[in-house]
Amino acid sequence: MCEDLGFERLLDEEGFFASLLGRSASGAGREPLYGPDLPVVLLTGGPGMGKGRLLRAVRDRFGGKVPVIYLDCGSPVYADRAEPEPDARSAATELLAETARRLTTWHGTGGSFAFPRLFAGLAMLATGIADGSPAAVAEEVERYEELPQRQRLRGLGTGDFWRGALLGAGHNLLTTLAGRALDPYSASVSTALLDALFANLAPRGRTELARIYGAYPGAAGQPEHGLRALAADFQAGGEDRELAESFLFRALREDLEAAYTGMVGWLRRVGRPAVLLDRAEQPLGEQLLRAVLADRRGGQRDRVVIVATARRADGGAFLYGGLPREEVSPPAEFRPADGVPDRWARRADPQPERAPLADGVLLLRMPFLTGDQLRQEIQRGRRRTDAEGGAHRRRIDAAVARLSGGRPYTVIRLAAAAAAFRMPADANDRDILDAPLRLPDDGERERPVAEALLRGLVLDQLPVRLPGEHHDQWLDLLTHLSVAHDAECADVLLRHHQASRVHRLTVHQITQLLVDTGWPGCERHFIGDFGLRQLLVHRLYGLRPDGAAWYADQRLLCDHYTARTAQEGAAAGEAFRSVTAHRMNHHLVSGGVDDVVRHLAATLPGRPRQWCAELLEIAQAPYPGGADTRRDRAQGLVAVDGPALRRTVDQLLHAVWLCEERTRPTGRETARTLAKLLDLLSIMEFDGAGELGRTATDWSGLAENEQPLLRCSCTDQLGRRR
């Protein structure tokens, strides 16, 4: 797999990240973008868009030239490290400590970094350990003793006023309390630790700690008070703990900023340091983003580049302070195809402390792969000379393009599976989902590519706010919802499939969870991403033998809308013009083709325009698995009883169905079929027949160019990505 696939413009010598970091991947200097008020850059995109892959590529490309730290906010390792001492550590403090430790071993230009400001705060948290004795506190402090002093180069001093000042704080603590009989939980341990921290500080060091911790809420300029309050808030838990953790993140950034200021920093340091937060939609990541955005909104300035991932298209609900989106100006954004945005400025606000955090963000929209990139990835994965020829290559290319929509993760997996897959010219695109795939991270076990895709896009990307009791059914619920169109349709399925559960998800909750996960919406399909919907439809048909689960869901919905049709004045719903059209849509794919043809033949005379719109709504449906006779039936190769009008409507329905499913090639052949059938109808003896001649021209033109006859958000998205 090409790690920079789709990111070439972002990573190149003159690209966005070279300008943001002030250094190219080759080490050449670049005029830094923005500043001194830096935006937090959020990489926005749903599952499979390569956000983490881009962060790792930035680390690997630039990490040898400027300090770049990659952190996975969704990793359990930080919480696991904190668990033994929950009153002295947390996932956030462990992440901050790891960041600092990595930078104390930085060997690039300018050498390693020191973190005395962060060390002072972490050392005070040590007073909350379970034992509480001086020896136990000292041992906890020693976990951080590599942080306050830079590693020396042979023959050179560190050149800063912290040199040696904070080293041995744990030893100093033991010396101070030696021989005393103290309650381990008394304030004497904290007092002794403060004495140990400040014992050897030069005046400039004391001044700097006073500036940092004297600004802690309630410290009134006294660093000792600030450090005590920090430890107390941390041990209090809840929002107080978050305040303390956020302040420690500020201390870390202050340490980094200090390394770049002054004559020594100016002479030795280049570019900007960067912290890359993967899976930042997780609570730990969101907390860190809140902290830095609030600090910068309040006027704190540093040169630390923060780049984080965001599944939601708007960057995350927390950015907007609970306000409706229409009342908040959207954050600045750009797409790689637009080039590097050379300007960014925070909006002026008369009350900056009340401004939404979104004002401090720059959204980078993750790119879908272009047609050329997609074809190159497919070609790269081919393991043979493709004896089937150009037609087969084009068929594979088209199937991968439609099923993936250019989503990089899906393209890469489908391209690998398609390398040895023989796809008949008339196959459904979904057939490729059964192609076998071996992945190194799966022990090289061969499995259908559909399983790998569902794991990577759904099971490994569960919504952050999905309650734990629903984790085991999330994929199954989405699978059944793949045949739903609107909220009412989805509600029928949810009630049926959650009937035996005490805790149930509502349609609104699932809609919000899909938005939070980064999946787009569609006015005609409850699962609004075309590629995801095809994966789920494929799974639904295979859940039980002979597509039994598929037919059961379709018949459940058909029965529901049959009952609704009988209700006088029944509302049509969101996705269809009428309840009857909605019922016919589900009846069509559950064995009721002949009934649908009879309905269409009976309702055509006298209302050709309305009838064409209804036909498109009915026929916008996936075809169930098994043998597909639609093309033969559209061309009149399957015998159908009845008068000429009914036979022609039967053929037209199947031709439109082929076009509207969007998972089979149509092109000129289908376009000619559509034109022929509509022209035939236009010369028949019924009211309004002549109006169908114009429809023949319009529809055949769309079909010839592989365009949808009935547009919706997901088909528009598919068209824009091709």
C-alpha cells in the first residue's frame, strides 16, 4: 500500500505541511504559514478517509527535520498506565508525559527538549498516590525525573537556567522528611515537595514558575498556591480534574515555546514542533483540543502545530458551544485540490471569551481519490497480465469506483482483492465483495473482502457515544437499515429488530451516531453513503440462506406501507411522493415485480409526468442476490403476458431499474433501450402519450453518460468523486 496515496500535494516540498511546519521533508526552510495565532488543523472525514494514515505520513516524512509527535488518543495504553494510581495519574497526564519523554530524546536540529514547567505540575500530582508516604511520593516523582533537563551533548552544557535545578526532587523530598513521623496524607508531604522543587531554582526559574503556576485559577500569582490547587483539582475528579489536565497541556506547550525563544533558541531551532492527535474524536482527544483552543481563544500564543483528526464534517459538536449551526459562522476550511490557503485569521469578537471554539480551527477536508489515482492503485495491485483484456480492466475499474466512491480505504482493499478476480461483463458490482483477500494484520487468513471492509469501516470505527450495551448489535442494525429510506421506514425496522432488547436505540439516536461517525446523509436513503449501503445490502442478503433476511425486511416494510395506504389522507413521508410508491418500491424487490408492472400500466394514462417521477422512485432499489434477468427482460427476451402497454411497461421498468441501482454498467446499450421503449409508449393510444418523447431524449442521454435518472445526495456525491 502506498502510504501517501492521495496526499501527494499535501506532503510535497511546497505543500501545506511543509509550509505549516516551516520545513520541507528534505530539510529545506519554508516561510511558516500563519502565526503567531495558529489555528488547530482538523482533518475531517469519515471512516476510511485516511486521516490516521496522513498523520503517520507527516510523522515519517517530516519527523527527522522538525520535532513531530504522533499520539493515538484512542489507545488504551494511557488509561492502563494510570490505573495503578488513579489519584496521581490519568490517561491525559500519561499522554503528556509520554509526549515529553519522546522529545527529551529528540536528536534533530537543536537537540533534545526539557520540560521543567510540566515536570513541576506532574510532580505535585504525585502527592495523590495511594500510599501517600514520603518514600512512595518520591518514587512517583522519579517517574518524571528525565523531563526537566535536556540531554547534554558531549562537551556541552544545556545552556539554560533550569540546569540541575529540578533534578533530584524526589531525593530532596526524602532528605527533607527523613526521620519525621508524619501522617502520610498530611499537608507536610506537599509542603516538603514544594520545598524540594524550589530549593535550587535560580531567580529566573522561580519567576518562570510564578508566571505559569501563579496564573492557575485561585493562585493569585503565587506558584506554590497554584501547584497545590492543581493537585487538589486533579484529585477532586470531574471537571476540576479536566481543568488541571488542561493546564498541564499548556505547561507542556510553554516548555516547547521556551525552547524556541531567546538567542539560543533562535540560533539552534528550526521550523515548528508538531503534536499529531489521531482518533481525536475520542474523549481524551476532544479534551486536549478543548484545552488548546480555549487557551488560544484567551490570548495564549505558542508555535506548537496541533493537527488532529475529526470524523464529523463540522469538526465536532464541542466546537460550537451548544449553539445551533446556523447561529455560528462555520470554521475556515480548504481542500487539497484548492492549494495551500495562505491566510487564516481568527474572527474579531467583542467578547472573545464567549466566542465558539470553532473560530480557532482550520478544517482540512480529506480528499477522495481521483479517477486517475484509483486506476493507478488498481493497476499497482494486479498480479497478472490481465489476459481478459481492456474490457475486463475497465469493468473492474468501474466496479471499484462505484463501490468505493473514491474512499481510500475501500479502494485499497478492493484493488487488492480484484487483482486475481474474474468479473463477468454483466456482473453486479457487489459480486466483487466476495473476492478473497489476505491481510498481513489478519494472520494472512483469506476472507471475503466485504468482511475486511465492514471490520475496517464499521466494527473498528464504532461511534464514540454508542452505549456499550449496543456495541454487539451495531453492525446488525445498520445491516437491516440498509433497506430503509426515511425515518418512518427505519423506525419500523428498528422496532422489529430490537423487540427483545431492554435498551433500544431510536431513529434519531442512530441518525446522530452516523453523523458523529462521519457518514453523509441522503434524503432518499437512511444509510446515506452509497458504498457503505452496498456493503450492508450485500451482508443482509447473505445473513440467512437464500436471502431470507433480505426478503423478511422488505416484506415487513411492504406490509407496513400496505396498511398505511389504506389510511385516508396518509402522509407520503420524506423520500417518496406517495405511500403507494413507497410500498411498491419494497414490493418490487420482495417478489412483487408483476404486481408493480400491473400498477404502473394501470396508472400511466392521463398522467405521464407524474407517472415518470413515480417510476423512478419505485425503481430506485437494489437488486437482491441470485440470477439477474433484468437486462434480458428489458430487451424483451423474457416472455411476458398481457397487452402491448403492459409488456412495454414491464421492459421499461427493468431498464430503469438497471440504471437506478447504479451497480451495473449501462451506457449506450441501455440508453438505446430506454429511448426505444419510451418512444413506443409515446405513440400508443392513451392520454398524454406524446409527452413521453421528451422523456426518451432526456433519460437516454443520462443513461448513456452513466448519470442517475433520479438524483439524490448519495448519487451526487458519487458523481462528484468520479
